[in-house]
Amino acid sequence: MLRVRDALRRLQPSLSKTEDTAIVVGPIRVENRDCRVFIGRRECLLSTSEHAVLLALTRRPGQSLSRRNLLGIIKMTGVKTESRCVENHIRWLRGKLGTAGRALESVPGSGYRISMMA
């Protein structure tokens, strides 16, 4: 888990001091310290790698993260990566987040982002 936090810190150095606080994008609240995610008041159970991907996206709302960056984050959680690993994680996240999952957007030729209007 520490390696994941280090990778996320490199992606957004200015947020390293907010490591213990929750990040809120629309109805999605990601608590980094407790590795918990809430949609409104409902807790959403995610795997470690799904949490890491969602945390990386919510730290940079509106900005796309490349598939390569997301793949690196997934690898650091210890998950064996395959060719469609990032796409599968995004699909699983969309399913688990319900209607809030529509905020996860594909950016053709760039990667994925979370909409600030989630």
C-alpha cells in the first residue's frame, strides 16, 4: 500500500499533505487513510487496486491519466496485469459506483478522467 501512495504522490505532489483527508468529487468521497469509498452515505466496497485507481483519478478531477500511469498504479498493488487490465478496472469501478460511475470518462488517445461534474 505504501508503494501505491508513493506513486500517487508523484502524480500529484501538492496533495501529499492531504493524504489523511477525504477527497470529494460530486457524490464520490474517497478516504485515503481508511481505504474507504462512499457514494453519498452508502459505502462502496472496492479492491485495493480499484481504490488506488479511483484515488488517482479523484486527486486530479477533470485531468486525464494515461493508461500507462494507471497500469503502473495497478501493478504496485500486487495485481497481475494483463492486456486489458486498466479497461477492466474502469469497468468494475463504473459498475460498483452505480450511477456515480458515469463520472469515469474515457478520453480517446489519452486515457481516463473523472468528471468534475460527477
